[in-house]
Amino acid sequence: MPIFDAVDDYISEHIRDWMGELRALCAIPSVSARHEAIDPCAELVSRMLERRGFATQVTPTADGGHPIVFGRAAGANRSRKLLFYNHYDVQPPEPLDLWQSPPFDLTERDGSVFARGSKDDKGEFVCRLAALDAVRAVTGTYPCDITWLAEGEEEVGSPHLPAWIDQHESELKVDAAIWEEGGIEVDETPIVRLGARGLLYVELSVKVLARDAHSGQANLLPNAAWRLAWALAWLKAPNEKIMIPGFYDAVRPPTPREEELLREAPKGAAEVMEEFGLKELLGGVTDVNRAYFTPTCNIAGIGAGYQGEGSKTVIPAAAMAKLDFRLVPDQDPHDIHAKLRRHLDERGFGDVQIEVLGAERPGLTDADAPVVKLVAEIGEEIYGKKPRITPLTGGTTP
């Protein structure tokens, strides 16, 4: 029996076992933004790896950051080392009224599973464990040495991961690394993603009064909401151009090989417009994958004053906004932070404070790297279709 057939049979026979593991993992509400249930989730991830023969450590990070689960296991080819990266933290489940089932109770419905983390990224983690279980059951061993890194802060920008990596550099020397997730299209075409955009996530805040005041004094007292709105207006023009001086200086256009991959990929605009009920995308974009080579400035959240039911006539004393900048190859989040600070100062908004909540550089693998060729060949052998290789995704990963 061909090896892939034997692997498929093993998976079919044990799928319920892995569903049980996924259910237990998703039941832990490990919301990193709230520092909830982090340690229990890290310990469970460690035990799941240990059951597969991994020597694991739940290692602390600096300044009380969330622990990183690190594991290693030997394989048949000791000269090749492969690293898997995953994260065990999840996003907050709100708004809860949009869920058809409890967010931390894995539910099977219409051939799919639903829970916070069932896809990103607990489901991906369990899928990889299932694949390795099946390969080891059929062949008797893992194909090569495997290193596993699972962190608990990906959803908040992985603030402690860079320092941890610097401290463990010698243990992380591998031949290739596989990012947190993969996928196939609805027509079962496998997707190979080579990279992700970078990120600068900041909170802007301003305080202009000791406390909120009655709006009858609105022509006497400063208003934090207006102050912040005027500052934000200097960041991006109505034509979507980011107005921070030097913001685009380091932007690298796609290479000829990346251009070739972009031409081969679907444009994707029609699907996005249908999903969100739009007649056109911003700026008339028609090629979604190509647009990922353009950096962004997004207001993720904004707040000031009274926002409850009914009316309350106040002058807000303080206001805040959370912004994320998605960065493209050769941009540096620390450089963009410095330029943002200088821009606000030069426009007279030195009182607007900036707190960096996350910073990640862009990452992009060479499309002609041997590991890309190998993954594409295996994907085609398994799915019977040539994989679609996309250079860059819209999101961010460490």
C-alpha cells in the first residue's frame, strides 16, 4: 500500500481521537489580550507534545510575558531539522451575540467545527499533531528532527518573542520553518504562502482636562475627542495615501519572480466584494494579492466620552485610538514608529501619546528556495493539483 494511502487510512480511523484533543484545547479560554487561562493552556500544549515523544519545556519570557512551549523530537534523517511554529492564544470572542454556539465549546455543524481557536490556531496545531501521528504510525518514526515552538502572545503582537529567540538562537538552528497555518481553496487547490506583512500596532491617547465636563462649557474647554480626531486626520488622506513623511521610503516592489507568481494567482477582488457587500474595493483595487505589497494605516478602535444608552452631554477629558500599520518588505516597524512620533510633533500634536503594543517586521521566503519546491511537489502529489504559491499575505506573523 502506498504510504499516503496508509496515512489516510490511519487518519480516518483516529479522527475522533484528535477531535477530542481539539475540544479540550478549545475549551481553555486563552485570550492573550486579557491574560486569561494562559498557563493552563501552555501546560496542555506541552503535555500534547510529550505524548508524541517530544522533550518539552514551558519556558518563561521576560517581564511576566506569556510562556513559550518549546519541544524537540528526533527523526529518521538526523541531518535535516524542521521547525513548526504555532500559538495557543486566541482573540477575544466578542461580540458574543454573533455566535450560534458557545465560543469555547467546540461544536460540529454542517460538516465544520466552530469554536474560538478551532482554526487560528489550535486547530492547525492539532492537525499537525494528527499528521505526525499518522506518519509515525505508518513508518515507525518521524521523517526528520522536529523542533516545535508554540507561543501565547501571537494575537497581541508577540512582544516577548524576539528577545526569547535571541536567548535560544543556538537551539533554533533549522533547515526550514513552517508557519502557523496552511490551507486549500474550495476547489481543493493547495495554497503555499511564502510570507506575511509586518505590523506596527500603537495606541494614541490624549488627555486635555482633569475630568469630563458639562458640554455647556464646550466653547470654553478643550475636547479630547476633537483633539485626537484632528491628529488622526493628519495620518491618512481621503485617497488612502498615508501622509507620514518618509513612510513609503523603504517599500520594496515585488521581484520579477514574485511578479510572475502574482500574475498566476487569482485576482480575488470579486470574492472580497461579495463577502462584504461592496461594489468596489478601496482605490479601485482589482488584484488582492498584489495589494498586499502596499502598506496600510488602519484605525482598529477609537473611544472617548459617553457611549452608553440615551444622552449625556459631556466634554471628554481623554480620548484614545488603536491603530495598526501593516508593513511590506524592507519596512521596519521601529522606523515607522519614529516617523509617526516626529510627524505628530511637527504638526503640533506633541501632547498625543504613543504606546507601542506590537511590532513585527515583514517576512518573505525566496520563491525558489528548496523547501518551497519540496512543499509544492508534495502538495501536488497529495491533492492532484499544482499548488498556488502566493508571495505575501495581508496579515502578520512572527
